[in-house]
Amino acid sequence: MFRVKQLKPVEYPLVNRFYKVQGYKGKARGNENIFVLQQSQIVAALRLVPLTDQWLLRGLWVDYALRRQGLGLALLNGIIDFLTISHYYCFADQDVVPFYLKAEFISPNIQTLPVPILQRFKAYQQRNARLQALIWQSPSSLDAPLDLPKYQSHLPKT
């Protein structure tokens, strides 16, 4: 049985070891929120990185040996109860955009992105032209505009 867990900063070396073994170059840092899907060990991980008043989803990674079994989607669905704001952003390579669309992310007009997100997206896109900006909206905010003012609270529940 797999379970979703939000790691404490003292546990971040566990996800960094997982990323390294899997060949992912990113690392968890102290200001991020890290979520993992685990059984006896970590099989998938993701990072929520603060960027001013928004959060950027990075480093969604599933163990190579366990891919295409729904574990990435299980991790995304499993963190919903931890999320406290209505919009989360992600920059995905075109090859994995269908996965994110299946997870109910949407592809916005990039000009509607908040300035810090847009600036980061353009910087990343210079290194990888195949990136696409995506947004996940909580079900309760589906009628809310995508260009919201600054959020009052942006920390995931602990």
C-alpha cells in the first residue's frame, strides 16, 4: 500500500538520495515543501517551490522501474488535501504535458501568468524551448480568474 507523506526538512536528504539514484539533478531545499509517495521506500517525489506569493511544482519524479503505473497521478492526487491556495504552477516538457493534462492541469495563455512565474518560465524556456507552462486549479476555484492578486496564505497545510 502506497501512502503520501509531506517530509520534514530533516528528511530532505532522503528525497535527495532518491533523486540522485534516479538520475534527477534537482535537490530539495529548506524553503520548499516536499511530498513523497512511499511504501517501504520512496517511489515518487515532488517539490513545491515558493516563488514570491505563488508555488511552482518541480521535480515530480517516479522511480524508473515503476513508471506508467499511475504513481505520479497518485502522488498529485494525494497532496490535494495539503494545498491551501487555489493555483499551482508547473513548467513541463512537451513529452509529459499529456500526463499533467490528465491530472487536470490547464495550459494558460502565458501572458496571464503572474510576473514572477512568467519571468521564471521565460528564463527556463531559454534553456529548454520545449517547456510549456501549466496551472493546476483547486476544484473550489475553477470559476476564479487565473490572474489573482497576491495570496493571503500560501503555505501548504502541515
